Amino acid sequence: MVQAVVTLSEWEDRVVQMVKGKYGIPTKAETVSFIISEYAEMLLEPELRPEFVKEMLRLKSKGSLRKYSSFAEFENDIRSRRKTRQGARQASEAGPRAVRRGAAQNEGSGVA
């Protein structure tokens, strides 16, 4: 076991004392170890939020999730989807304007 001398501010010492009292831990050293282990668990092993798990299970059952054999395959799929979406967006944006522009030109020329 490694031993360390730790300098705590007054506030940090109060926090250690509160945790020590709340959980009934006998010593400050054990309290500091407890705080570190709790923080490490929270930081290193984050749990997924229940809403996220529920949404992923819904997508899985719906068949909306894909498996990729490599990152390159995933990247190519994303790029092709972007191109498809951009093309569709440009077509939908250009469509009504082009129709209006054409109608305005025809009105001025006397063509029905």
C-alpha cells in the first residue's frame, strides 16, 4: 500500500469529515479511499442513462441499427448518406424557387 501525506484546505477537510460521518467510516484515510473509489467508479464506469438504453433497444428491435466490419465501412456509409441528404435538400430548396422564377418569366412574356 502506498502512503501519502495530503494537504487539505479547511473546506476539503470539512467535506472529508461529512463523508466520514455520513457513511460511518472510522478514519480519514479510509474516507479518502472511499471518496476516490466512488469518484473512480463514476468516472471510469459511467452508466448509461435509462432513456438512452430504452431508445437503443427500440432501434434494435425496429432493425434500424447496422453492423460494420470496419471503421472505413462506417465512414463510407456516413459520407454517402450526407451526400444523399445534401442532394435532396438542394433539390427541395431549388424546386419551388425555380417554379416561381419560371412562372414570373412566362407572365412577362405573354406566354401562358
